Amino acid sequence: MESAEIRRRWLRFFEERGHTVVPSASLIADDPTLLLVNAGMVPFKPYFLGEAAAPYDRATSVQKCVRTPDIEEVGKTTRHGTFLQMCGNFSFGDYFKEGAAKFAWELLTTSQQAGGYGLDPERLWITVYEEDDQAERIWRDLVGVPAERIQRMGKDENYWDMGVPGPCGPCSEVHYDRGPELGPEGGPAVNDERYVEIWNLVFMQYERGAGEGKDYPILGDLPKQNIDTGLGLERLAMILQGVPNLFEIDTSRMVIDKVTELTGVRYGASDHSDVSLRVAADHIRTAIMLIGDGVTPGNEGRGYVLRRLMRRAIRNIRILGAAGPTVAELTDTVVRAMGPQYPELVEDHQRIETVAVAEEAAFLKTLRAGTNILDSAVTETRSGGGTVLPGDKAFLLHDTWGFPIDLTLEMAAEQGLSVDEAGFRRLMREQRERAKADAKSKKQGHADLSAYRQVADATGTTEFTGYSATEGEASVL
Ligand code: ATP
Ligand code: MG
Ligand code: MG
Ligand code: MG
């Protein structure tokens, strides 16, 4: 079943069951606490929080999402992409656990001829929150899932909150058994690659108080109990299309094939090159979706997420052997792959391509200039028997060639070296202080713009913390 058909069936199923179909919102979250939309419920947050009255009791959507924390998983696991489409059904004080569980089971297991997805019910496993007896009873007694395929999980996996006082509640997840080739039996509690999670049902049930992490008091029941669910369209496509990972589903495979064509590296040639192919295809697709929604490359926030994705894609393509520009052709492919579902990409093709190609050109220039310097620094370090690239080399690369430290770190790591980051940061600090002192002494005379420029450069490219501060992760590039 094609991705487009999965999407159509989803919306039709829930529309026929009284849900209002809501189009995907932009990836740029209308929410100051969030850089990018990372779940289907984000556009509905004001209703769940009671900040606005929901104009419907039931809604359904297929929402574009970007998950930057999953960037390191891409290509390594079979089931994490940076861009995903989350199919959701939502109840605002209407149906609750029983309704949500029954809808999920019906849609997944109804035959394809009858409009469902036709999954084999014996391959479905359910997890419930360890204290949620009610959910377990519903799955077992009302839906008819055998007790041995229902597992209890702790707060880390099966409890939802938003990190602040407000609604919270247990989750229940549906997993699909992809078979013994992927590991031993035992259910999702022991193996999340074989028993891949496809659908998360969140039961917003309680009001929580303040506290760190998952350590907070439950203040009582919410006045209105809500349902928020999310099914990964790409994960279901992977199962229904019988492919081993979500980079090989219809829409993604087109992009991998293009990277293959541009680099001459066959998919399946080696595990190592396959990871590079998947990373390149995944990241370029996400980048194009972001540009499509109006993000432009930059050194902060979403602009930096975009820049980092593009740089990782381009570097992987170079590692695979394509030295020249490839982004224009890849943009065409992504627009062709995603256009049928997102016609705005087709309309905006020219603008998207212009932004993407300009970023590629700038980055290729940086790479060309800096790579030789880096390589000779690596050779020098190695021949002296060292394993740590000196801080002054990283500083030179940054100062003269515009290499962000993250790039130096990653490229040195590829050659088996670490980098004296402390030394690098000390030199950056010293440069900043010099520039400051310079600027001060020249304040009386004519303005010397180069000093200001240096300060701006230094702070602009190295003191960026927004990305890691917002997402709580190390930035690699
Ligand atoms: P996982 O445990 O596999 O990382 P999750 O628990 O983080 O998934 P949820 O936040 O529950 O995922 O999101 C709802 C659904 O979205 C998941 O059940 C899955 O089908 C899908 N999904 C989540 N992350 C990704 C991703 N990085 N790529 C593709 N699909 C995803
Ligand atoms: Mg996850
Ligand atoms: Mg999970
Ligand atoms: Mg989940």
C-alpha cells in the first residue's frame, strides 16, 4: 500500500467516525516553547490545555513533524527518520480509553479490501502503563487481545506529560512483530526493533503539579478527559510495503535512488555506505520540507537545524564520492516524491531550490577550503604519534576557513582523532578579548569595523547554544 493511500484511509476512517479532518499545520510551530512541530497534537495544544475551546469534539490529521533529537538514530535504527508524518485522532472530552483502543484495533486489523490496513492481529502487541489496570482490561476483555501479548511498562515509556504542571496521563502503545529474523521473542519490553512501535495512544486523564522529570504529584482528575494519538505513517508504510526500514518506503526510496545515481554507490554495497545513503536521503528530504515551510539556513534555532541537516547530507554525499553540487537534482526528486501529498512544494519549487542550492554552494566552498588544512593537520598529528588535534589548528580552521568546531570534531573523528576543544575555546576567548580591547581603544577615533566584525563572527558562530539548549542534545555539526 502506497504512503498516499495509507494517509487517505486514515483520514477517511476517522472522518466516517465523526472526526473533523484538520489539514497539517506548518512545521514552524506557533508555540514559543518549541522550535519545530514534533507531534500531531502540537496544533491542538491550546484545546488540550483548556486555553481555547475546541471547535469540535473529535478531530483527525496527518501532521508533518521534525524530530531533531532523533538525528543520531537516523540510518542506524530502522525506524527513526528526522521527518515523519504523524497520523492522529483526537478526542476533546468525548471518547476515552475504550473508544481509542477500539478504533485503533479496528483500523489496523480490518482487511484491506474492507478499507483497513489488514495487519495480522496475532502480530500486534500492546503495552500499557504499569498501573493502568483499566487500559489492560479494555485491551484484553473488550478488544480481545490475548493477555500474553499485553505488557506493562514504566513511566519512561508509557507516561505522558508536557514537562510543566497541567495535563498528564498514561499511554498505551501498539507494536508490530516483524518476525524472528529481527531477534528473539519476548515482546516490545525486550526488543523494540523486532516489535516496532507503530501507534501511541495518550490518555490525558490527570492534572499534575510541579516537579522534576517524572517526579511530580497528581493533583486529581482533569475536568475533561482527552485522547491524543499518533501513528507513524512511515512505520506503517514500512510494514505494509514489506521493506526492512523506513528509508526504503515508496517516498523515501526515490531519494535514496537519486543519491545512488549521483554518487555511483550502489544501495546494499556495504553497511557503512548504506548508513551514509540513508542519512543523506533522510536529511535532504527534511531540509526541503523545512525550506518549504519557510525556514532559511542560519546559525540559530530552526535555521541552524536546517543548516545542520543540509551539511550532514552534503558531507555524506561527498563521502560517498560526489564532489560537485547535487542539491538541485535532489530537490527535484524530493519535490516529486512529496509533491502529491504537499502540492505547495510543487508551487514553490523554484524558491525552495534557490535557498537549498545557495546553502550548498556556501558550504562546498567552506569544505573545499578547509578540508586540505584539516587533512594536513591530521597527518601532522598522526606522524607525531598523537591522537588529539591541537586547539590552534581547530582555531585556524574556524577563524580562516569558517569551519564550525562541530564540523572539525566530526571530520577529525572520522579519521580517528579527537580535538583539544578546551584549547580551541581558550583561543576563541582570547581573540574575543583582544577584539573587545581593540574596539574600546578605537572608540575615540574612527570606527574600525573589522573589530566589530570579528566580535560578531566569533559570537555568531561559536556561542550558539539555542539548539542544544532548546533540544537538550549535543550538536555535532
Ligand atoms: P520510539 O520509541 O520508537 O522512538 P516514540 O515513543 O518516541 O517512538 P511517539 O512520541 O510515541 O514515538 O510518537 C508516536 C508515533 O510516531 C510512534 O509510535 C511512531 O510510530 C512514530 N515515530 C516516532 N518517532 C519517529 C521517527 N523518528 N521516525 C518515524 N516515526 C516516528
Ligand atoms: Mg522516540
Ligand atoms: Mg516509544
Ligand atoms: Mg511512543
